[in-house]
Amino acid sequence: MTVELIQQEVPPAPEDTDAPRRVLIVDDSRLQRKILSSSVKRWGFEVHEAGSAEEAIEICKHTLPDLVLSDWMMPGMNGLEFCDAFRRLSQDRYGYFILLTSKSEKAEIAMGLEAGADDFVTKPVDANELRARIAAGERILHMQRELTEKNRLITDTLDELQRVYDSLDSDLQEAKKLQQSLVRERHKSFETGDLSLMLRSSGHVGGDLVGFFPAQAGHLGLFSIDVSGHGISSALMTARLAGYLSAAAPDQNVALQRCDDGTYEFLPPENVIETLNDLVLDEMETEHYFTLLLADVDLSTGHVRMAQAGHPHPAIQRRDGSIEQDGPGGFPVGLMSGISFTQFEAKLFPGDRILLLSDGVTECPNQKGDMLQESGLEDMLQDLSDVTGPAFFEALLWRLTDFAGEATFPDDVSGILFEYRGADQLK
């Protein structure tokens, strides 16, 4: 097929080190290849030539060109068939393919596009038009390669983020184990009652903490803490607070005072919370605050003295199933200095139990956004009045899951259950 290049003065392309430079000219006519080649070289391109599609394929196997100028009608494999083969060779690196043809029918043009051609130049070839078509191909290739490079950078970044996430997730898994280890005993029996504890974070780690410690003879200290926020910083604060109410190191426990005889006595709960408030404001550089309910349980009499700092009211379920939820409320710890807290008391009789919960229970929303609140908790407690020990918390979580409509909760959930048998049950 004859290709005539209409020679005109066309300025060379400006230097651009990022621009596509390799052009493959495919034509069975040596003369027409030379005519095209001389012009394309003058525009600043590196030119390769092939006298047939089969020869062009061999060249492409070794070095893929950036642009291809191929005659449509050639003996053996024609331009359309070569274009299809070229696309299979250049899947990872796109090349711009221009067909040189005298065909102008829409059906034939569509056939060429379906075969993978990007553009067409009709013969006889106008030099200005060919240069413009090649320039358009350069722009497309430049954008395509910029996009490929950006996608590569994005992929590399995502891979790195995944590695960081995997490392962080592994660290958080270990942090979760460490935080859960702060509650070493989830169930403990005393002569006059049974104690059960529950701690469930909404994420890997959370800001809730529950615990107990032996106080003076026959007394048991209970604490339920809810640090503001979620995640690592909240969990770190709970770890520090655990040290202030330590069962293993009574000398460091701010709720206990050492007596002359070497024993310890439980300080008034309201004074203990005031001490914690001063410690947080004076010694901790943090924006976190926390709610707290601190209780001193007399195991022999069932007398309970408590202080509340913004924490939900304790729930006392009597032996007959009736429920009492009351308390002064109080101000959270760590927000303001000079705050005083109020002590209040309760009396447990044999068969009664007291429940301390974080607001992750009472403020748990359902699918409509309505919170459980104290009334919903009361209904659950009445339904679970015969369930005791660790099974109680398992059943409570099942009920809470059913209420929320999903197995995950937006906030940490924690609780302490003390079931009082009474001194008259001692053997």
C-alpha cells in the first residue's frame, strides 16, 4: 500500500526527558518507511523500522515502542491483526497505536478501534496532521504513565500502611492482654458473698476498669472507673489509676491508711476521690477525666459506704427482686480542683446484691438511637434475678446485644456484681 508524505516544514518537538521517545514504523514499502522515518527523526524521536507485522512483533518482544505508526494493508498479518497482537504484548506498558489508512468509512474506523487502535491518519499523510496526532499520543502516554506512577506510589503507600497497621494491631493485641490482666480475678468467693467482674472494651483497649482490694479486716474495697474517650491514651490512664487502687501494694493504695499495728483501714470514700482528683490535676498532664464509684463493703454486716464521681448509680437488687438505683451523682474526677464529694450508704441483707456498671450499659443505643437508660437496666435485672455469678454478666451482655441489635457496642462495658449471702449463712 503506497503512503505519500506531504512534506511541509514542521518544527521539531521541544526537549522533554519524560516524553515518549521510541517510535516504531511498520510498512511493507521501504520507501514509505524512509519518508516517514526522516520526518519523525527530525521531530526528535528514536525510530525503529519493520517491513512486516511479523518483524514488528519480534522487535516489540525485545523493546516495546512508545508509539507505533502502522500501515493497515500489508501482506501476511495486516495492521489490525498486528494491533491486536501488540496490545497483548504491551499489557504492562501502554503504547500508542496509529493506523495509516486510506479507509474512511465509519464501519472500518470502528473495526480499527475495536482492534485496539488509538488514532488514524489518512493517506496521503499530511506532515502537520501526523505531527499533531503524534503530539496527542505523547500527551496521552505522558498522562497514562504519570497515573501509573501515582498508582504505584499509592500501592506502595498502602502496602506500607498495611505493614504499619499489622504491627500496630499486633501491639494492640498485646496491650489488650495487658489491660485485661489488670483484672486478674473475674470471680472470687468470700465467706459472706461472691464477687464477679466484667470488662469488655469497644476496641482493642478501652478506658474502663473494675477491681477490688482487701481493706481492713472483714472489709472489701470495690471500684468502677470509666476514663473519658477510648483507645490507647484512655487505656494508659486506667493502668496508672490501677496503681493508685492496687490490691497487691496496699502502701501505694490511696484508699488505705496504714495503722500503728501494721494493718490497714479504709479511708472515707469521699476523701479518697478528692485525693485522686488532686493527683490527676497536679501530677498527670492529661486532658482525660474519669468517673468513679468507690465502695467499702463490710462483709460481716452488709453495710456499704460509697462515694460517686459522675458514675452511674449503683443498682441494688433485693432478695424479692425489687431494684433500687440512687446516689448523689457527683462531679467527674480530673475536671476541676476544689471539688468535694458526698458519701452515701446502703445496707445489704442476705440474698441482696449490688451492681456497679459503667455508662456503656445504660447509654447503649438501639438501632433507633434510643438509650437503654436505668429503666431498661431495671427490666433486664428483673428478668435475670435468678442468674448469678459470672453467668449473670454473660446473660446481661446477651440482653444488651439483643437491645443494641449488634454484637459490638459504641462504648466500653464493665461491671462489678457482689452477691451477699450474709453472716448467718456461715457454717
